[in-house]
Amino acid sequence: MTDKFHLGHLVRNELIRQGRSVTWLAQQINCERTNCYYIFERNIIDICLLEKISRALSHNFFTDLADYMTTVINVSTKPS
């Protein structure tokens, strides 16, 4: 189940959904465009960086993570 949740992929998918460019995101979060491609491949993203991305895209990725964790916790605590 853990391989289904990937923060970088969520960021990339939201960027695409909004029709925004990688260059636009790089400008919003004050980094190089090439760094955005590295972000898309990372499953772990620093909290401060994820906050910047969330603000730029007006999407709360922390909620996505919390929802996923709720699912994982509920699955792992169910009696066998």
C-alpha cells in the first residue's frame, strides 16, 4: 500500500491538472526549473518546501498525506 502514495507525483499531477508549467512552479517556490523535476520524483518532501508548493498551487498536500495516513492506520489496526 505504501507504494501507492507518492508526494512528488501528487505535486506533478496537481500542476498538470491546473495547466501550469514547471517554470511557473519554479518561480513561485523560488527554485530552478530543474529542481522541480527532482521534486516530482521524490516521495519525501521537506515540510517547508511542501508548504511553499501547497501555497503556490492552492492545494493542501498535507491533507492528502493525512488522509493516506488515516487509511494506513485503519488498515493496520483492523483485527485479522
